[in-house]
Amino acid sequence: MKKKDVLLKVYNRLYKTFGPQHWWPGETPFEVIVGAILTQNTNWGNVEKAIANLKAEGLLSPEGLRGVNHNYLAMLIKPSGYFNIKAGRLKHFIEYLYKRHGGSLKKMFSLDMKILRHELLEVKGIGPETADSILLYAGGYPMFVIDAYTVRIFQRIGLLSEDVTYHEVQDTFMDSLSHDSKMFNEFHALIVRLGKEFCRPRPRCEGCPLKGEICGYQ
DNA sequence: GACCAGGCACATC
DNA sequence: GATGTGCATGGT
């Protein structure tokens, strides 16, 4: 079967099983960006606590994060882990946003997708997955987000080799699927849903909707 | 108590 | 260019 057909088959199966996921779980584009940075290698539940702290302090805005000092910010986001590192990463993004776009997300998101992606990757602390999450879920651009679940799931299915790189995986998806941000949004969210429930490093294949015809793992 | 979570930068070979 | 390590909390 062609890669494209496997991908569509997986998507359809997941959508039928789980339904729409209503991602990203954040109310504003800025909240999505903050969440994308805070959730790096971290459980989303911990990120929610950190974001709640920022909201309670009235600091969940470009101006808010710009004005707060590093140590206080680190304290507020402590539940999300790596709090010193991540406080710096939030500050780096804010600095970029003001220097390059005068603090305006609207201006930032008026850029061409490829140009903005390149700029985001220049910001220290924003790597490929974070940049793509920002593009897709905060900016609405048709960019497919690759994460650890995506790689693990499609390796187990047998569609990806063990040593693929981020961009090889991304190309596999983006060369096969039409560039539809709504579909990319849903597909990635469904992948995470499946990953959380069934496709951890220690697999729990019992009841997995892909088990059998699509995935013969275990 | 070990394992894991919606990564990334940096050092070292 | 590949491989290893630090960053850190909280849930299972």
C-alpha cells in the first residue's frame, strides 16, 4: 500500500474512533504559543497549572511576560518543569516578538509560512516541533507537526524506519497529504490522543484502533 | 521507586 | 555528523 493510503487510512480510523479533538487546548494564539514552549518534554497537565498561574497574575500576554522578571516568571511556571530554562525561552520569544514585530502577533502571523518558520527557528529555545506547533495551532498555517508520538506510532506501523529525522517524517506527511490546516490540526491531535492511550514506549496494544489490519506491532 | 511526558541546546568525541 | 547529557515537575 502507498504511504499516502496508509496515512489516510490511519486518519479515518482515528477520527471514527475518537472524533474531533478540538485542538489546541488554549483560548488565544498567545496562550497557544506559551503552551507550546511550556509543554516541551512535559506532561500537558503540568503545563495547565503553569498557565493557570500566569493567568491568575494577569501576565498571560506579550506585555505581561515582557514586564515580569526572570525569577518571578520561573516561579510561576514551576509546575511545568525545567522552569529556569523555559522562563528564558519565553523571554527569548517575547524579545523576538517585540524586536521584529513590535509586539504584534498579528504582524508576525502576516508573514509567509516558510519565512516565519525560519525566523522562529532562530529564536533560542524554539526547535522544529515548537515552531510548527506555533505555525499550525496559533497561526493557522498548513504545517504538519511531528512529535515523539508521531514517530513512534508510524515506526511501529512500519511506515517509518528507525533512524528517520524530524524533517524526513514531516516530508512524508506533507508530500502525501493535501496542505489543509484543519486536517493537519485534527490529524496531529488524534495522533497524540492515540499515543497517550495506546502507544507509549511501553505499548498497550489491547483495544488499539489500529491493531490488526493497519498495525501488526506485537 | 522507576518510568514517562505534545524538546532543545550544548559539549564532546 | 553522530551520540550523550542537563534541564525538573508531577502523574502512573
